[in-house]
Amino acid sequence: MIATTAVRMSVKNHLIVDAIRDSVDYDADALAGVARAELEKLARQNVDAAREQREARNIHIHRGLADALRALADDADAVSAIVEKSREEAWREVSGAVSKVLAARSVDSRDPNYEAEREERLRELLTVDLAKLELESLPEY
């Protein structure tokens, strides 16, 4: 379902922004609230879309989608699965970005300046690279 993909992306973006920008610890319950709110928002959009339809078939489709989205929002196991999948996707995105930066900056530990420059490399990773990652992953909410 396209709607669950959109909800997962929203939860993933919240998770990344909360962790990187706001230094908020992972909270599955809070993210479940985000998922439920997104599902409810999509349900309301379908109710509104049903009101704008003229054909009974389209009205039925939008109302059915709204009902399915609300049922999903009320299903604790389904919401937990959305949150877990979002967490996995967020970790994959963040770890991939960090790995890419680290690979580009690969340093030979045999370099005589390795230890002397280590502190600076770590500072750059924490202040520059993570800030860039945060800006690249900011959602549109």
C-alpha cells in the first residue's frame, strides 16, 4: 500500500531529525504516535476526497481507504511493524551516509600524522559531516 510507504518515510524522517538535530533518544512509543497521526491524516484526506467525488464507485473507494487506514492506525502490531521498518530504513540511510564519508576520507593508519590528525578527523565527522547529513535528510514537515 502506497500509504504505508508514505507513513514509513515520515516516521523515518522524524527519527533521523530527532536523533541528529535534536539529540532525542529512540522512542518507539513516540514514533508509534507519529505513525498513527500520519495514518489518521491520510484517512481524513480520503474522507475529504470522497466528499468531492461524483461517482459512487470513487466515493466507495475513498471511504474504504479511509476505513482501512483508520483500522491500521488502531492495530498496535501493524503500527509497531511500521515503526520497526522505519527504524531499519533510517539506520540504513544514516549508516550508509556515514560509511560513504568515511570511505572518501580513508586514512592510512601507517601515515606518520595519523595520530596527530585523528582528533581533527573526529571533530569534522561530528560537526561537519553529521550536520550535512542532517540538512540532506530534513523532511518537508
